[in-house]
Amino acid sequence: MQNPPQADLPVNLRALLAILTGVALASLDTAIANTALPVIAADLKAEPAASIWVINAYQLAVVATLLPCAALGDWLGPRRVYLWGLAVFTAASLACALSGTLGQLAAARTLQGVGAGAMMAVNIALIRSIYPAHRLGRGVGLNALVVGVAFAAGPSMASAVLAVATWPWLFAINVPLGLLAVGFAGPALPRSPPRGTAFDPVAALWTALCFALLVGALGAAAQREPLAWVLVPLALSAGFGALLLRRQAGHPSPMLPVDLLRRPMFALSTLTSVASFTTQGLAFVALPFYFQNVLHRDAVQTGLLMTPWAIVVAAAAPIAGRLSDRYPPGLLGGVGLAILSAGMAALAFMPASAGPLDISWRMALCGMGFGLFQSPNLRALMSSAPPERSGGASGVIAMARLLGQTSGAALVALCFGLAGARGPGWALTLGVGFAGLASAASFARLRVR
């Protein structure tokens, strides 16, 4: 396949900038609000337990809208869904900045999560449409770089903003950036003709309830709520999932993409993604406690010690993207996740007397492994789905990431409940196992034709 003509290159670059700006904003907001939550709660005179809804409202809205918006992307084209999501996210960011009560902020965060879910659902499908097949790895490598760096850098950026401004500016800064992205995206994003399969609003409702309840149950487990608060949402989630499967049985483009999961390469890549992001969730929740409570570092040192992971992911992701255009994703992902497992083991069994350099090389090893896996895995997921199901595949990518990170946080809470002060060490050891599982799933793809 030939490279695209040079005349098209500026349009492609504008489209890529618009896509990556939206992805960065959505990913940053997930991490920024966590850091600012105590400040927000104090300013709005809200109880700490109630202030959690600033986080939960966003997370539940994202997970509820991912697959329905992916289905909309398959029907109407990803461009329309992305532009709609970016506009909603930008307007909701302004509403967040102007909120004067916890209820107003939670409502604005819900709307912001809907916009973020729409963008996350179709961003990889859009990247697929602007990159030729032989260079797709580079495109998904850039996307992986932006997501990884934004997720890891969010706490540091929030601290920097709060050092010089009040918390509403954390959301207000999204407004000019969002408007800029809309200006780039409108004329630059590729247009797709509407497809024949109509959107099913009832299936969308069942899908939203199924996954929102699942994430709600995991969140309740993470906060060690009463057992009924975990089991009832889980049972309801399973019930709505059964209704969804029954309604869409035989559908050519089901909202819950069972058609894609029947493809061995897609199914193994999805398992690899969920297990690897569970490892990341375990690490990013447990490590701050590990550094402060076990290794006795202060908050500033903890932030600096977390940095090597993000830096090495940023360096490795684009390289891995280019390599994925030449080598099998099963090989690259398997090797990368084996390195991640080794890095997690090195952290879990690190002596309490470890110095900054001892910690940094272990964190860098984890970042290298994670960065080597992510881009090839994204390429495998998109390449194993037919072009007309790009929206569904893109939605699965975002859902796998979110479910993995949420599961990791819930497992950290379980480790604290079972092991007390040894909980962070238990969580890191559990991460070794999940990274090993992800590595095995990735290597299994080498047998798939």
C-alpha cells in the first residue's frame, strides 16, 4: 500500500491533533479529580464520603456510555460521535468550573463523563481511518503514549495547578483546549457514510445499566461497603447482561460485541488488555501507600518515585508502535508483559532500605514492559476487527482499560482488608500474577492464524 499523498498530510495531522487532544483531556480528568478531591470537598463544605461522587459520577458515566457510543460510531460514523462527545465534554468542563455545590459538581461531572465516554469509544476507530494499514502501529503508539502519560502525569499536573490557583481552574483549563480541538476536528476528521444497521436504544439502556452496575459493585468493594452493596449490583448487572444477550442474539453488529469476541485474536487481545490494566491499577493505587507506609517516603518523594514509570512508557510506546508494524503483537506484548511481571516482582520484594536509584530502575522496568505491550495490543485489536466494526472494537479497547483499572483498585482494597499494613506488598505480588497471565495470553496469540 502506498503512503498517502503529501497534500493530505496537513489534514491528517490536524485530525490527529484533534483526536489526541480529546483523549488527553479525558484521561487527565480521571486522575486530576482524584488528587484535588480533598481540596474540593473542603471548599464545598462536603463530607469526604459524599465527595467521592465527584469521582464516581464521572467514572459511571464513562463506563455506561462506552459501548452505546461505539455502536453509534458504527452506525453514524465515528466523526459525528467524537465531535458530539468533545463538545459535551467542553461544555461540561465549564459547568464543573462554575459549580457552587457538590450536587452541581456531581451533575456536571456526569455530563463530562458522557462526553469523555463518547470520545474514548471512537478515538481508535478514527486513528484507524487516518492511518494506512502498514502504519497503523505508529498511530496507536501515539495514542498509547498520550493515554499513558496523561494517566501517570495527572496527579503532578493537578498539584501544580492547585499550587497557584483554585480547584475550578482544573476544569476551566479544559474549555479553551476543547474549543481548539473542536476547531481542528470539524474540518479535518474523515467523514464516514451512515451504515444500514439501526441504533437500538433499548440495547443501549441494558448495556449502560449492565456495566455501570458492574463498576459500581467494584467501587463498593474497593471502599469496603457492606456485602449487600456489592452483591446486589453484581446480580443486577448479570441480569441486564442476560437481557442484552437475548435481545441482540443473531444481530450482525451487537452492542456487546460478542461477534468480535468470537474471533480468537480479538478475544485474546482483550484478555491481555484487561489483565495488564489490572496490573497497572494494582500498581498505581498500591505504590503510593507502599512508598509512604513501608519505605517511609514523604508525599513529594512519592510523586518523584512514580515518575520513571511514566517517562519510560512515554519513550517506549512510540517505538513499540513502529515495531508492531513489523513483528507479531503476540511476541512484543508477551515479552513486554513478562518484563512488567519481573518489574512488579522486583518492587514487591524490594528491601525497606532501598534508595532512590534502586526504586527508580524497578519503576523504569515496569514502564518499559507496559510501554512495549500497549501499542502492539491496540494494533492487534483494531486489525482483527473488520472495518465496519471499528467503532465496536474501539469501544472494547476503552472498556477493557477501564474495567482493568477499576478491578485493580478493588483488589488493592481487598488486600488492605486482608493484610492490613502488608496490603501494598500483597497487591504488588498480585500484580506479578496478573502481568504473568497477560503475558501468557499474549504469547497464545502466536498460534492464532
